[in-house]
Amino acid sequence: MSQVNQPAAEVILEACNITKRYPGNVALDCVTFRVYRGQVNVLIGENGAGKSTLMRILAGAEKADEGTLLLEGRPVALHAPRDAAAIGISIVYQELLALTNLKISENIFAGRELCRAALFVDQETQDQRSTAALNHLRKPMDVSIETGRLSLGCRQVVEIARALDQGSRILILDEPTSALSASEAESLFEVIADLKRAGVTIIYISHRLHELLHLGDRFTVLRSGRVVGEAIRADATRAWIVERMSGRKEGAHDTSSTSSPTRTVVLTVSGLTLPGSVGDEAAQAPVHDVSFSVREGEILGVYGLLGAGRTELLEALAGLRPIASGVVAVRGRKIRTGNVRDALRAGMVLMPEDRQRDGLFPELSIRENVVMAAKTGLFLSRDEETERACKLVAQLHIAAKDVELPVTTLSGGNQQKVLLARCLMCSPSVLLMDEPTRGVDVSAKAEIYGILRELAAKGLSIVFTSSEIEETQALAHRVLVLCQGRISAEFARDQLSDDGLFAAASPSVAAAAGAALARPPGGTA
């Protein structure tokens, strides 16, 4: 482990010799983590390395079995999140806690409402402060809208605004850009720079290595519950991070495409238009006159900024959204739009973006989560269910000691693979994937890429959306770019570039480029 000489005067928070045990597992083993005042302190590690456990201890949500916490050199005892908030520590969790039935300003002030005369909620002041916090994050919203109507990315911004409004001295951000577009992530980075200049200390966790190298001042790497590396910005490289967090040198995983699609067209979409949206969204339809086709064994990427219509497009194809006009056909058979069962019968299944809210059943076992899709049409005995679940667990390399364990015992990457296993239980012809590697580490991401390439090589057609340009380039045979609900460009694999994708996705650039970026309407492979 590399050592860094760190001036003690700069340390604002220190977790000293922290150990945390769970039944059958040592999550943290004598971990010392130093947090430096006014800097971005990056904490890195694969899923299961102990990052989240350590952050919950710092935020007062967990109590260490051994070790001490020092704030500005003085011991502190945190028995609950309110204790952490009282001394200026706030956390924004990766799995969002927003109360979807409350409006935005009510979420920002939930549990700490402003009152007049100790009797009535001062809604006007709450609205004003909420609006100011969101404007500071460069994401203005109508704070009277219910949070449940917002996209995942917008809900994440609301939670960050809630933390900032509390006047935190130390702000913990756990995967804050996992649901944000490239432009929104850049806006957040500007906010982080502003906070640093104001003296706020940031603890930053992300699986996106380019973000960490762009933002980080100090780097700490965890592996299997232990600190295995520390570095300052000048000494941290991508190769250094990957080698320490995984124990392998970078490049150990194949990231190249291994097969080519056939000429057989499996999915055809013609003139797909959704009803116009309401509320804080644009008045036009979120998806308008979209046409494309997907061949057997093809991995088609759909790239676009937040609000471009990516999720809406996949949900419409899966039957989760009504369609105003257009035709969707699988292997020449038209399917009833807005009907999930008909989409499933046609062989089209969706893996959702938010695994906690829309995917997993946390109270059920791994086996029950995997076989849940079979309940819609197959009649299997318990033994048959278990056999099929075990085969998929083995096929997808899900690290589970027992399929009867709760799905929540798995790391984020393995939970994501459980969702994928459930989709494969349906034996689909077309797999729709919304952000297929959201919130998983670099190693699990490489595993999922390999699995998807193997599935495509066996003839499965895959349509995925991603807010990561790197992921889009790594996986796709071909990429469609959505901009304001329309297809603004189409790129073959050998035409992909960061500049081209971003230009086609940006409304002002795409509009200026016009026909140079646009593909012919109704274009296909």
C-alpha cells in the first residue's frame, strides 16, 4: 500500500481503525480514512469493498464495532443521522430516499419544516429556499411539482439540494452522477468547484473513473474492507486505481465487440410518437416520429442527454407507456402498444434503470427475484424454478452462496445481474436495457459487458440506453442519438466519437448542424 504524508492540520474528519462486522462477513477491517478540509476526497472500491458501510458510519446511520471518529481532532459519537447533521455532515445516497408523493420543496425540508408561530408551515419561505438551492445547482424546477413525476436524474438533484440547504460543512456524495447526463454532470462539477471555494469538504464516491480523476484531490482505495492505497492527485492514474481496487492490471478484461449481427431484422419501429407530456417537461411529445430497426444479434445503443426521451422510448416499446401513433413489430408481428403482456409474448422485455424502485423485490430471495418473470406466463414447479434460477446464477456469474438468501445480501453489480437473469427467464428476442450498468463498479461493469456480448453472439437483439459515452462506444454495434425526442443522428461503430455523439445530443449544436448530423427519416441498419 502506498503511503501519503498528509499534514494533520488539514484533516477535518478522521475515521480511525474502524471495524464493522456482520454475520459471516467483516465489512471493514481496521480502516483509517482521512478527510481533508475544502478538498474532494475520493473513496474508491469495487462493490462489496466497504465504501457504503464506511459512509453510513460517517453519516450516523451505522455504528462501528471498533474504532473512533475525530472531527477537527476531537472524538465524536454519532448515534443517528441527526447527530451527523448537527455537526455539519450530510450524505446523498446512491439509492434515492425522496418521498415521491410530496412536492419538491416538501422533500427538501422533510423532517425540518420551517414554521410560523410554531404552528403553520412557512411554505412560501420553503419554496423560495428550495428554488434558490436548485438554481445554485443549475437545475431550476417548479418546486410545487410532486417529486414522483420527476426523472431519476432530477430526483437525484433534489436530494443534493436538500443536503446543500442544510449548510453542510462535509458533504458525502455517493454516485451523484449515476443518473445524470453529461451536461448535467458538468454542471454538478461546477457546483462542487464552487463549494470547494466556499470551504465545503466533499467526500466523493463514483465508479466513473474519468470523473474521479477530473475531480479528486485525495484518493483512498478500499478492497475487501481494507485500505489498499492512498494518493494525492498528482500520483493517481487510471491504471493505479484499477490495479488497486481490483487486484488486476488494467486491460485484463476484453472490451472489444466479438460478433457481428445477422441480416435478419427482429425489431421494427415506425413513426413512434408518444402523447405530449405535461408539467415541467417540454410541451412537445417526449418521443416524436422515431423510426429504426434492430437486427438479430445486434447491440443498438440509444444515446442522449437527460430529458431526450431515452427512458420514455424503451418504456413505450415494453408496453409501459401509451403510444399516440406509430407501429412496433417483432419479427414482422405487430404488437399492441401500451400492453406489457403483448410485448412480453412477442419476446420483448425491459430491464429498468432504477433497480431498487422498479426492479428488485428486496423482501424476496435471489431465486424468487429471478423467477418472478416466469410467473407471468410459465407454470413451473418449485424444483423447476430453482433449477432454472441456479443455471442463470451460474451463467451470469452471480456471486451468491445460496439462491435462497435475500437479494439485498448481494452487491450492486450482482443485484444488477439478478435483474438481467429475470429478463432472460422470459427467453426474449429483444432485450431492452435502461442504463445497464448504473451504480456498478468497473469490474462488474466489464463482466456485464462480456455477458451482453455473449448473449448477442447467440442471437439476442439488445437495445440499451446510456448516459455514458464510454459505455455507448464500448458496447454498441450502432448508435442512435436522441435529441428532444427525435433521432438527430445515427452512427456505425467505426464512426463513433465523443465529439460526434455529444454534438448530436446537444439541442443547440444539433439544430445548427442540421442535415449534417441527421439520418434519413425511418433509417434502418
